Amino acid sequence: MTHLLSTYPPTAWIVLLAAGVVIGLLAGLLGVGGGIIAVPVLLDVFNRLGMPDATATPLAIGTAQASVLVASITAVLAHWRGGTIDRALVKAWLPAMMVGVTLGLALGPFAPAKVLTGFFAVVAALLGLKMALGNSLVLSRKQPSGPAAHIAPTLVGALAAALGVGGGTLSTPVLSLFSFPIRQGIGAGALFNLIIALPATITFLAQGWGVAGKPADAVGDIALFCVATLSVPALFVAPAAARWSARVPLVLLRRLFALCLVAIALRLLLRL
């Protein structure tokens, strides 16, 4: 513990704990994976520790995925109890999403980081615009069928795994393009966060061994102390936020999601 105290300065503790509160709020209220918050925060923390980007980036993504895995547990339970998880949708999306996760984990390390980040930022901004416009902009009044039904979950799984973000960040606005109810989309997104984070966490635990310059709490490409610091506040905040999500007016919920996506897009574009 003394070594951890010296490794992570008090300012890092404060930043990580505050980020954990935001992660829990987003996970419960909007079903958004906390990785989109955790990755840039972790990169800043690791860079301040003198870690080079080549080492800090996979460590930040792996740590974020592990944090999403832990933080999503109470959010999923709260949405499950509230009846906002559509089991038929999860069953329909899950196979293709897992194919996407496999592709994202396998190919993500080889893709230029700026290209991936820029693409995600543009997609997030466009989906944020769609959420702001509401039902005035839809592609169809029903979910795609046949081979086309596998495109969206595959892309969501691939991007989420490659960038270390939760599946719900993209799945809910994508589902809204097909007039899927937003509350059920948020509930499903919370579960997708958990489903995607599990294989991603296992993958990052298995890689990155023997790389010098990591903090003492790093196991593979996951910093355990940072996982705990991010996840503990989120575990307490997420259930309350999920209960709020069930009561917030739909228009306000949609606008909050749109604002969140636009803020994410701007944050990512500023890092390019």
C-alpha cells in the first residue's frame, strides 16, 4: 500500500475517484460504458508518471475495460430489476456483437490510433445529432432482418473492443435509428457494456507481460489499483442513476444522451 501511495500522487486519486462517479452516473442513467471517460483520464495519469505512449495506451484501454466490467455489474442488475433490458434484442445482437469484439481485439492494436479515434468521434457526433433530432430521423420503423441485421452489432462490438469503450455508447443511438425505445436501448446498452468488457479484460490480462515502465499494480495490461479506484464509486452511483433513468422524461433522456455523445466526440477530436 505504501508503494502505491508513492506511485500514484493524491491528485491522481482524486481524479480517478471523480471519474468513477461520472462512470457510474453514465452507466446507470444512459447505459454508456465508462471507458470513454476512463481511457483519457488514465492516459493523463500514466503520462504524468512518465510512461511512454506506447506503454500507456494499451494499459489505459485494458484498465478501462476492467473498470467497465466491474462498474457495469450494479447498473445491469438495476436495469434488469427495472425491466428495461429487452431479452429478445440481446439474444438477436449477441452473436454478431461477439464476432465484432473478436475482430476489434485482434485488429485494434494494428490500426492507427488516430484513425480509430477520429472515426469513432465522427460516428459519435453523427449519432448525437440523430439523438437530438429524435424520431424525426430514422432509417426504418423496424429492426433489419437477414444478413443486414448483423452489421450494426458487429460494428458496435468491434469499435467498443478496439477503443476500450462500452458497447452501450453506440448501441443505444444505433438502435434509435430503427425506432427502438430509448429506455430499453439504455438497459440493453448496460448489459452490452458488461458482455464486451469480459472477453476484453481477459485479453488484456493475458498480454503486456514483461513490458518495462509499468506501475507495480499492473497485471498484464491492467492496472489493478486504478480499476479499484474507478470502479468503487461507480458501483454505488450506478444503481441510483439507473432508477433515475426509469423516471426521467423521454425527451430529456434523449437530449442528455445526445449531449453526452457530442461531448465525447469533441473530447476525442481535441486529443487528435
